[in-house]
Amino acid sequence: MSETTDILDKPLIDPLSWASPPAKPQEYYDTIKQKFAEQRDLRLDYRPEGTGQYTSELTGTLAKYEDDPYGGALKPREPISDTVECLFIGGGFSALLTSARLREYGVESIRIVERGADVGGTWYWNRYPGIACDVPSYDYLPLLDEMGYVPKSRFAKGDEIFAHCQAIAEKYDLYKLAVFQTTVTSTVWDAEEGLWHITTDRGDHMRAQFVICANGTLAKPKLTRIAGMETFQGHSFHTSRWDYAYTKDDLSGLKDKVVGIIGTGATAVQAVPALGAMAKELYVFQRTPSSIDIQDDHPTDPDWARQLKPGWQAQRRAHMRKVMDPQLTEEQQALRAALPREERIRRQENANIDYVMRIHKRIDEVVKDKATAEALKPWYMFMCKRPCFHNEYLPTFNRPSVHLVDTHGKGITEITAAGPVFEGKQYELDLLIYATGFEVASITRSGVRAAWT
């Protein structure tokens, strides 16, 4: 096996697709593009408020959805008032990798401020069943060469990634630089001092020459605003705050439970197979289906791992960049120059549609119930939503205990004490899981949170 084993020989859609004429008549592609547009407009009409349909301000009755089920009680400490050279907001990959590099360059004056009770960021908060990285872990995990570590499989599981984060913090002695269970509340620049003033919800007042926002986008849960959600009398939680006290580690607590999950994005795609295997019944509430392709996962070949030489991860990443951004031959350069821009775009769109139709074909081959198969088909260009790769998600819908509730782009708009309601039908649940994603926002210089719209 070569040192570039498991790197895609070619992207899912050839970046040079413009160089070849389409495989089918243009009318075929235009008909599909029209359906794409209709499905897009349908969802825009149902939800004209856009991102306003979500909330990440989880207070009052919603505060429980942001509580940390992993870190235990708040650990008491005295407020901190000191000055450092570099302060990181967040303790995930970005902070760990950058802090490690700073350590290598001799920078010792570092502070990491993390909301959770440990390092890991995304991989601290997200511990739902089935969690794994969905890109090759040999490329995704940071500092593999430096740590002398090779992931156990092509797509590492969440607990392995979390343990890797902890190992980085131990190796580079970052734990003594970190404060946990602490949220930054403001960052204010003092031009006269040439320092940032940072305050937190623990009464800290720190100063730093540099502040690095490393807080990521997959840690703070958001919920869809659904009328009556606070009235639900069953158990409920967000996927990033998984309640294993209720489900049990092996999900055996769900054997006699009717479970519902709202959302069919990347998180749900990984969690649904485990839920479907253990729950008495599972209802999957879908607004827009994800694009699901095959995941070519396998254990790491120990012989290949033993033969790796220093620099192997950097070499893999360099190879990937070449694959994704190939150099044009003289013939290809001439063809590109000769083709009008509109024609190149048209050919690229057609290649995208060919790929999506292959996804449709796989759904028809895997899912036995024709109506369910049709509802699981994505009608949008590849990459309009985050693509997913999983081998068990689609087959899960062949279980008689698993039911897809397709809302035809509307989403669930009402929840009662018993559970969600759609088109007048009440779905009575013991457990309702929100797989509704995360807040994507930025922190301004004044500490004001600026949401993306």
C-alpha cells in the first residue's frame, strides 16, 4: 500500500467536467434543473424568515438543551486577572494545533478559554451514537506525524478523535494553560495599552496581546422555533448534548421507547442507524433529504501504518490538493480558452446532475418501499447541502419499526404535550431528539455576536 492510500483517485465530480460534452440531451438536464428550482422555491416560500426560524438563545424552558451532560458540576475556582501573549477562545482543533505550533516556536504565554469541561471542541460536545469523521481521518486529524499516531480506521470514530485531542493537550502541556467551563463574554481592544481586555462569565478579567477566535461552528446548539415545543411532556435533548443517562451507553434504554428525531442532516445520518436498531419505534422527521453516498470505510492496515515515514501526513495532504486542483495540460488550456464561459458552466452543472442521479439510483436499489425511496431523494445540486456518506442510513428505512415522516419541505411546525403534529396527525413519543444543527456566528471586536443570515 502506498503512503497516499485511501486518498480519492479522483473527486466525486471531475473538476475538468467542462472538458467533455454532456452524456445526455440538454433537455434532460434542463428538466431536472427546473425541479431543483421548484423544490428550492417551495422551501423559501414555507420559511420566508430564513435563519430567523432558528434560535440559539436557549434560555428559560429551553436552557436545558445547552446544559453540559458530560462535565459534571461547575468546578469552583478564583477569578483570573493576568496578561498573556496569546489567548484562544475555544479549545478544539484550531486552538490545539495553533498552540502546539506556538509551543514549538517557544511561545509559552498562552491561555485557552473553553466552555466545555475539557479540550476537543466539536468532539467534546458531540458524542451521539455513530459519530465519526466523514473525511479520511489520516488527513483530518491534526498532528498525527508529531504525535506518532495513526487512526484505527479510515473514518475515525468520535471517541478516538476526542482521545486524540486530549493526547495533544497532554503532549504539549496545554492543560495547565486552559480554563474550562468558562465562556468569554467580551473582548475589547485598548489602543493605548496595545492589549485586548477579555471578560468571562466566571468573573475573569484577562489581557492578551493577541486574541484568536477558535470557537468553531459545531458546538453551540440551535433549535427550530416550533410552536408548543416547550409543552412536550416526554424526554428531549439536542444531539450535541446526548443524554446517555436516559438512553444508556448501548441505547438499551430505548428498547421500549417510541423515539422521534427532527432533522436529516449530517448528524442524523450517523445517529439514525443506531437509533433504528434499538428503539421500539423510530420516527424520522424530514424537511429536506441529505445526499447519501457510499462510505468506503475499513480498518487501518497495520503493515501500511508501520511503513509510514516522517512527513507522511503532509505528503498526503499535498497529494489531495493536487487531486482537487489539477494542472491543465496544453490541450485542456486550449479547450478552456475556446469554450465560452456559459458553456463551461453548463457542462459543469450537467456533470453535477449526473452525480445526483447516481445518488437517486442507489436509493432506489437500497430502499424497498417506493414512496420512502422517493422521499429520500435529494432534488438539488450536489454540495448545496453538506454531502453525507454512510452505508447503514438508507437500509435503516427497511426496518418495519422505522418510519420516515417527510414534511415536503415544510418542517414540523407544531409540538404538543404528546409529540410533533404534521398534517393533522399526532405522533406520540417517549423521546424527541433535535438534530437541528448549530449556531454559525462570529464575534465582533466589541464582543457582540454577529449571526450569519
